[in-house]
Amino acid sequence: MRLQGKKALFFGGATGIGRATAIQFAQNGADLVIADLNIEGAKELAAQLAAEHGIQAAALPFDILDEESIKNAALQAEDIMGGITTVPIFAAMMRTGDIEEFSAETWDNLFAANVRGTFLAAKHTIPALKRAGGGSIITTSSLAGVRGAPGMVAYAATKGAVITFSKTLALELAADNIRVNSVLPGWIDTPFNNPAIDYMGGHEAQDVVVKGIVPLERQGTPEDVAPMYVFLASDESSYITAKTMLVDGGMPS
């Protein structure tokens, strides 16, 4: 029960790494609110976790592109749980393509979701974290944010921005006992990566690439990544802030 007493607001959590992390948070005793565009999936997961683990769990509608919905989710989650101590931010968008064919509109949409959305999720939960006496914001970047990859210029740029934002925010909030760290997943087996897989020529082509460049010779699973969020939410990481935590099977960065 490493997260007993923690109250987590998930921005994104109905699927993928967010879902696996919500499950592991519940297993470790945290109360949680899952804010997601997929509200039915979020409601189903929250009900399951509450029933299985005896924790408080709820779901709220939320759109990473809509500041008002982000602000409302933060206010409602604080009211539901009686506070917020932990903010894992997963909601994001991926698009791929050669730079000559990449539209400015798609570029702007990626920055709106991945960078502006992360900024707003942090901004609107900081007051609750201060009222709680401190806490942990955990952003989600990517190995692409430090290493890059063909066809992922825009996505990699957004995730690099998330890293810099997180490090700088950590310095700004340190005096308030609010830690900010960023998790950088590598190749993880989740539908979120489908645009990259399609760009590479499909799953078979991707498997060849992964085995050739990942020292552990496999993709990770959402369950491989979730323990890093548990650690960064727990008191075990109380002296860790402004860090990038790679979960990538040993990839060179």
C-alpha cells in the first residue's frame, strides 16, 4: 500500500499506460479520479477499481484541448476526494508523416494537445496541490523527445517541450513542496503508437526495428511503465524532482 492516503487526478486513464497506472495506483491504496474524453471507459474502470480495492474512485469528462474542462476536472476532483496530492498527465496526441507533407494545422494540433494541454493540466491543479501541502505532478513525455525518430518531427518536438516544461516547473514549485518529474516511455505496445507503426510499414516491420534497436529485444507493455508513476507518486521519491525517467528497454538516448 505504497500510495495509502494519496489522492490522484488522472488526466487520461481509460486506456493504455494511463489505465495500467490507474490500476496499480488502486492496488497501492490511492484514491483517484479518472478524467478522460472516453468517459464511459473511465466510468467502467473507476467502478471496477472501487469494487476490487475498496478505494474511492470516480470519473469525469475531460478534453485536453478545452481549458474549461481541464479547470472543471481539477475543481471537481478536489471536491470529490477532499484534496489532490498527485497529478499524472497522460492525455496526448500522436501524428506522423514526412515533414514536407506535414500540415501546419496538424503541427498546431499536436502542440495544443501535448504541450498546451500539459501546461493547463498542471496550472489548474497547482492550487489544489498547494492546499494539500505539496504533492507530485508526473508528466508524460517520450523517448522521442530526447532521441527523435523519422516521421515524428512534430511529435518529438512536443515531447521535448514537455521535458523542458517539467524541469522548469519543478524549479518554480520546489519551495511549495510540489515535485515535477517526467516519464519517458520507449516502444510500448499500445494502440497510441499506431500512427508510428503505420509509418514504419506495419507491425511486422516494427517488430524487426524494435528487435534491432532495443537491447531487451521487445516492446514494453503498459504494465512495464506504470510502476514508474507509482514510484514518483510515492514518498519513496520525495527527494526526486526535475528528472526525466526513461522506461525504454535500454535504448540509447
